[in-house]
Amino acid sequence: MSVPTAADTFPVHPPLSRPIPDTLPLYHDASRSTRRHSTTDHLELHSIHQPHLQNNGSAQNLPRLDTNNHDGPSLQFPDDSSSPVSRSQMPRKSKSKSPNPQTRREQNGSISSQSSNGHATSSEMSSSLLEQRRKHGALDTADSASQAAHLMSRSSFTLDDNVPALAASQGHGESSKGFSELPRQDKRNFLLLVLLYFLQGIPMGLAGGSVPFLLKSHLSYGQIGVYSLASYPYSLKLLWSPIVDAVWSPKVGRRKSWILPIQTLSGFGMIWLGARAESMMIEAGKGGDNGIWGFTGWWFALVFMCATQDIAVDGWALTLLSPSNLSYASTAQTVGLTAGQFLSYTVFLALSSKDFANKYFRTVPGENGLLTLGGYLTFWGWGYLVVTLGLALLKREEKTRDREGIWDVYKVMGGILKLRNIQTIIIIHLIAKIGFQANDAVTNLKLLEKGFSQEDLALTVLIDFPFEISLGYYAGKWSEQYTPMKLWCWAFVGRLIAAAFAQFTVMIFPAGGTTTWYLLTVIVEHVFSTFMSTVMFVAVSAFHAKIADPVIGGTYMTLLATVSNLGGTFPRFFILKFVDLFTSATCIPPSASNPPTGLKSALVTTSFSCALEAEKHRCVEGGGTCRIDTDGYYIVNILCIVVGVVTFWGFIKPAALKLQGLPLRAWRIAG
């Protein structure tokens, strides 16, 4: 049993800590890409403002501005007076002046590194809950263009060096403020961001977490594979994020122009779906593949609206908080999404279980859990509308006249995709997760089919969460100690081992039901699989940060993370289809000498295939016994592991280590 990683966007059955979330955080102001710098690039520029790091440790070796040049102001260097940098040669600044939530200006003018969650080192990138929708705040500071000019004008500057290691913050300058020390306005805006991200987590936790488990009693694995297509908007939102950033109404506000209508549509959509969701699941099971497409379409639309809202909220977070407190934007994201998904996945899955309700909350057993999918959707649909109304009436957005081009961003993406090394890493991302797709997509569902209860599954995920956070910290430290792709390769092997361990765990399911020792085995397998997934995510995210071009850092990072996420999403549909294809089961009619009583459907008198869920229900309700002759999960999981082993040692590992050793020049767009 495996937990999808940050690159596995919006998995069919993500755990508490996954929204979807196979994503490094990505800020979606992608159209502001004329000048962007990743955290690593800021660290490379850090020494420019520190005289003690210059030649001979003397500040006298710093370049000076010569205003007497008849060709215009230029930079003169004491050690090479023949190397002036004219104004025309210096990179132009972006028109956008959006603050960077991952960097802050210190008192001495240097820039300190900020990780995606607001802490000072990359080792804090451990909350893989946000994997499929994380943001990378690779936005430029006010003088990033002049910093780049200073660096590139030095005689020692070269792109031929190997990819540098991530540096740690220098440790001097301002320290981060506690929440109680924030200005009153920042506190209010922080809480607003938490609320908006919390609302996103509600449908995300349902669509990617709880609903697939609820569908298992009605649909086959292949039909659940069709439903997995509903997660695609979160893997592909890069395609329309420049539009969200560039098209808006000045009367409403740049971000509210999208947030208000999207949340309104989401609210009404959840209310409509709440009144029909449970009946739609039943009809989808009876209607075969044709029935599931309509159900999937509604969830696809809901996830699409959440993804679009996410883009707008990410952009608004950059301006809601004051520049010195922008690190709290990612904190709000983490807190809000974690709470929303925890409520919609772990809590809802437990409270919707009739066994859990009968065991802990009822004296007289009932047939339903404390919560139903329809009631939960309806409640939060109205919650969406109330929050949207309050946002429209009570919150004013600062006016801006920024108008940014859309097509420029798409042209930059095209330029990045033409790089041969980028094409190689895209291939790696698209095939790397095939080896453990059966584990990620099917193992939890197979456990439920065997008799593992929903409340035990919710307990497993709940126990796994603190382990994931704490172990993720060490994954971050290792990504600094070793080269990222080497660490990624180690975790790849570990994840293949986890897939084999998961199959063994399913095979030894006790005939009499879940026991204490078996529950502990499932928890250990779950924690091990989650840890390997987290290490892979942290390592590849660190590598992305190192190779991103500083000039187009935001677009570069977003594109790489999108491809990584897609690699964890697109195989799922086919894997679930193959499980049904390779499964062979026969319905055995009841004995004529001992006919069953209390049948829910027509008596089964002849044998037939019961591999699919609908036929299995007809067999059991008609008094027959569905005997599984060949379990497709075992075959598909073994095939996936074999494919993973062959592709890893035949292509992925040598290609990944080769990419790790390339100089920065290999990752730059010509011109």
C-alpha cells in the first residue's frame, strides 16, 4: 500500500497528506516570466552584496558606476577596466514588481533563502500533502536585474561549472516574526488565506481521497480508472494559469475577478452534486462505463474550478501580506489545505463508516454512518456561498493597473521544451512512476475488498501523517548532503521494494478478518512507502530548483513540476483498466439441496464471470459465491515492478545521473 508522492497529482486514493497532490510549490503568476529567479539563483547572487566575498576580501574590488561615459552609464571594474557593462547590455527588469515570498531583503542588502514553507532551508520541504498543487515563489526582487548584471560581468563568471549545491542561509539579518508579532492587517489577511485554502481542501480531499473508496462498492477497477480522469485539471493547470493572471476586471479586482465567480460556481455545483451523488454512484455501477462518465464529468468540473481558484488565491497571497511577512503565505497554504483535506478524507472516511459509527457512537446499530456524501457536499456548498458573499462585501482588493502578456509565457514554455536535456528529463518523469503505479492506485482498494475496514484505513493514514512530516525533514537534509538525483535513485529502488512489500501485505490478509498484528503490518508498510515517496519528491524538487534558468525561473519550475505531476496521473487510468482485464472470477451457484433465503436478486442457477463489480454484486445477491481464479492486481503489480526495474537500470538511472553532472549552460535557452 503506497501513498502517492508529490509528483503524483491528485491520486485516485491519496492519503491524508496528499491532495493531490505527486507538487514543489508553484506560484502561478506565470505571465510575469520576463525576469524570474529561483531560490538557488538568489543564493548564487548573494555574494555580490558582501564585500568580504569579493577578490582579496576587499570592498575596493567592487564595480563602480561611471557616469562620464559618452555612451551612457557603465560599470567599471578595478581588475578589468576594459569590461564595462553598458545600460543597453544589462538585462531589463520585469514590469512586474510582485514580492517574493521565498526571499526577503536583509538589512545589509543581501537576500536570504526561503524554502517553500517559509523556513530557511530546503530541508523543510516535507509537507507532501501539497504535492500536486504546490507553488514555487520564484519571483524577482526589485533589483534582481542589476544583481544578474553584476554577477555576469565578473571575469570569473561561467556557466561551465557543475550544478551548484543549495547553499544555506547566511544566518544574519532579520529573524522571522511570530504570528503574534504580525501587524493586525497581516493577521487578518493570513486568516483569510487559511480560509480560502481550507475551502480548496474540502473538495480536493473528497475527489482524490474519499470518493474512490466509496465507489469501490459500486464500480470495478476499470471504472474507477475512468473516474481518475477527474484529477487531471490539477496536473494541467499550468496551461491556463497565464490567462487567470492576465484577464480580470479593474472594478472587481485582479484576484477577486476569478475567486468570486469560481467559488460561487463551486458552491452551487457542490449543492447540486450533494443531492445526486449517491444515486449517481449507484447508477454508474449499473450503467457500466457509460454511467461512470457522467459522474466523472461533474467531479472533473469541480476539480477544474478548484484548480482555477487555486491559481487566483496563489497570486493574491503575494499582495495580501506585507513584503516582510510573505513567508506566511506558504504557511497559510499548508495549514489550510492540510485541515481541509484531513477533514474530507480521514475524518469523513471514518464518520461515513457504519461500523465506526456503531462501534463508537451508537448503542443501537444502524445501516449508515454519521455522515453521508450528499449531506457533506451540501453543507460545504452552502459554506462556499456564505464565504463568497462575505468576501465580496467585506474585503476590498488593492487596485492595480498591471497588464501582462499571455503569449510571452507560452513562447517561453516552447523554448524550454526545445532543450534536449529538458526533453530527457520529461521522458524520465513520464515513465518513472510506472513501476509503482499499481501499488499507488490499487493496493488500498484491494485491502478494502479483502475486508480491511474504512475506519482502520483512516486510522492508518492518521498514524502515518506525523511520521511523514518528521521523516520528510530528514529527506530534506539528505537532499543537501548528497546530490539530488543520486538520492532520488536510491528512493526509486526503495519505492519498488515498497510495491513488493505492499503485495505481500495484501496476500497475507487473515482469513478471519483484521487482527492487531496485521493492522501493525499495514501501518509499517504504509509509513515505509510514504517515506520513499517523500524522499523522491524532495530530491527531484531540489534538482529542479538548481537547474532552473534564473531569467525564467517561475515558468521553468512550473513546467518541470507539471510534467512530474502528470507522470503520476496519466498511467493510473490504464493500470486500473489492466487490473480488470487480467482478473478472472467465476460465480458458483448455490447448492440445490440447500437453497439460500433472503435473496436480494434473482437466484443464480448457472455459472458466469463475476470479475467486474456489477456481476459480483449480482452473484452474491443471488445466493452465489464469487470465486477469484486469477487476481489481476497481483499480475499488474508484478508487471509494473518489472517495468520499473528494467527502465530504471536500462535508462532512468544512467540518464538521471548524467543530467546531474551537466553544467548550467546545458539548461539555458540560447539567446
